[in-house]
Amino acid sequence: MNSNNVSELTHCLRHAAERVRIANAEGNPILSAWLPEADALLGKLPNAMQAVLAVQFKSMWEEGDVTSKAKLDLESGRVFDIEPSQEGEEYVTPLTANIALGDTTIPVSKCDGFGYVVAAEQLARLKDPMSVKYEPGTGVEVDHYGKLELGIVKADFNTMNVALVDVEGTVYGFHASQIRRTVTSRLLAERYPAKGSMPRAVVHQLYQLRELEVERLGQCEAIVMADLQGLDRLARAVVASMLFEKCDNDTRHALLHDEHPHVRSCAVISQSDHQAAS
């Protein structure tokens, strides 16, 4: 089976699964026992076949504009699963439509039998190789249907500039233009300075991000000052207690004089153990 046929079948299967979910969510349960198997099959497809992006669909009418959720298949250029909106139900005179990927706005056109599509030249621009790179385990802020959310990169960009990112336990494909910036454990912790203010879902993401940051440092031959900049208090404490020997002299000095007493105490104990061993 060639890649075009695989893409077509992938699109149909994904579309069917989404329609079942929508029907169930709207209180109209239909046969969905096959959904887990369908999701498992879609999860096994190569990254290039997972080039379906969550986008915002905006239709302009003489009477006003309507914005809703939709999906873009980067291989075919199809815009599908446009979420019905009660807003604008009375509008009668359509003008134009576009989709938004982060800060990028792309015009779409009506195509008989396929709904809306993105022009080939626009698709080519989206697929132009970009120099950005995010290692798996990197925390990123992504534009998900117009809302900024935290995710963890699971797989770096494929040939269509799409990275797989875990957002609250679900893996989505995000185009490079939908990834706003990297997020460290320190930056995330500083967003919620008041004790107990961090939502439970964000707490889980912070734990995951911190664990990945420390794991990455554990694989380095040496830890330098710059490596500490993005670490929150608990991540620095782990480095001070478990990775102290990997730190160069300047980094050890920084840990011994850290702003937080927990980090300083861990560093003092590690320094004492290191001196005793040597």
C-alpha cells in the first residue's frame, strides 16, 4: 500500500473516531467499542502519518466573524472536523475563511467534496525545513486551539515541522509555529508563587519536567552554572544531593550559596561526603 493510500485511510479512521467521540459527548452514544483499537492503531503510525494539527477555523461573513475549533491534515491540506458553533447561526452571506496556527494565519478555500482546503503553496511553506529543535523531554508552551498550554516534547520535528507533544497525558502534533517557547521547571514554579495555588494537572507536569531535567543532567559529563538557571528549588536540591560530583567548582559554589536553605544544606552534606571520600 503506497503512502497516499495510507494517508487516506489514516484520515478516514481518525475522522470516524472523532465523530464517535463528538456524538458520545453530545449525549448520543453510538457503537464505540472499537475506539481503543483504533487509537492504538493510529498511535503505531509513523510520525509523518500523524501530521494532523489542532487549529482555529475562522469564517468571515457580511454579518460578522465566527471562530471555532478544527483540524488540518498537513499531507492533504484538508481542514476537517470543524466544530459546529451556535455563534453566527443566523449569518447568511459568507465571505472568506482562514485557519490560525499560533501567530500564522492561512487562507483556506472551499473544495467540492472535501470541505475546506489549504492551497498547495501554503502547505509547502509550512513544510519548509526550519532550524528549530526541541529534544524529547523539553517543556514547551504550545498554542492549542488558541489557548496556551504546557506540554512535554515526546518526539522532535519530523519532515513536516511537526513535533509530538504530551499535553496533560494526551499526545498531539504541533507545528513549529504553534510552539511559543521552552518552559523550565523554574519558570513553571514561578508562575504559582502562592503555596497550594498550582492546579493538580500542572503539579504532575512539573514533577515530570523536573525529573526529565535532572535525568538529562545526569547524562552529562559535567554540570556547569548555566545548567542551574532553569531548575526550580527541588530540582537544584536533587542536583546538590545526587549529582554534586559532576558539578564544576563554580557550580558547586553556587549550590553551596543557593538562595534556598534546602539546596544549601544538600550541597553542604554532599561536599562533606566528597571530602571524606577523597
